[in-house]
Amino acid sequence: MAQLDSVDLELLATLSREPRATVVALADALALSRNTVQARMARLERSGVFLSFERSLSPSAMGFPIEAFISVTVRQAELPQITAELHRVPEVLQAHGLSGEVDLLVRVACRDTQHLFDTDARILAIEGVERTETSLVMGEVIDYRVRPLMELARETA
């Protein structure tokens, strides 16, 4: 991961406020040359600062209004195969490896509760999955965000 200086942090803060900003607009906002902004953006991208350039889309708008988190306990030795199988389940939006009693936290989107039941059953049927526990998402109370972290990083840079 790249070491971020104050210019990088300012560039990232500007991008978080204006995610559609062009390189020229970013250069103008930061009083930098277009080439400097392009070079920094390329370096940040190569170093893994940007997680994804995929647009965030609403599963609900696509006909999948039910979201849930499925806690999955697995046989540790089979984790790579289980992860590969989870990649093949289209309802899986994300999966995180955890420490503690639960091994994976899997976020899914489904059409209805029967679809959720069937999706959970498909995950449970993966070789090496020992147990699942499903929690229905009632609502998102804090959207995914990094701006507060960026502000904290800028204070200490």
C-alpha cells in the first residue's frame, strides 16, 4: 500500500466529494497540473488505494429487495474451495473472512424470503460448510463511507 502524502489525501478527499470529476476538474480544484494528477491517480491505482471502479448499484432496483448477512462456519482446510464456490453464487454480493467463531460473513441479495431460503441452502450445501446463520437486513443505518477516515488521516499527515 502506498504511503499517502497530504496531496494524495487532498486528491482522495476531492474524489470522494466529486466521484465523477475529470482529471482536468481535479487538477483545477487542487491547483495542480493535469499530468501531476494523472500520475498520482495512476500510482494510487497501482498501489491498491482504489478498491473498485464498479458503480454501486441497488440490488432492490434490480428486483432483489431482500438482503441478508449469512454467517458461515467452515472446515478451515477447505476455505479456498468454499470461496471459489461462493464466487459462483450470483446472489453473493460480498464475503469477508473473519476471526472468531464465524469464519465468513456473506452478504446476499434475493427476490423474496423463499429465494433467501434457497440461497442459504445452496451455501450450506457447499462441501466444507458446516453451519450457517442468517440475519435479515432491516435497513442500512450508516452507508459505506471512508470520508471520516480520510479526514482523520489528513489531520495526522
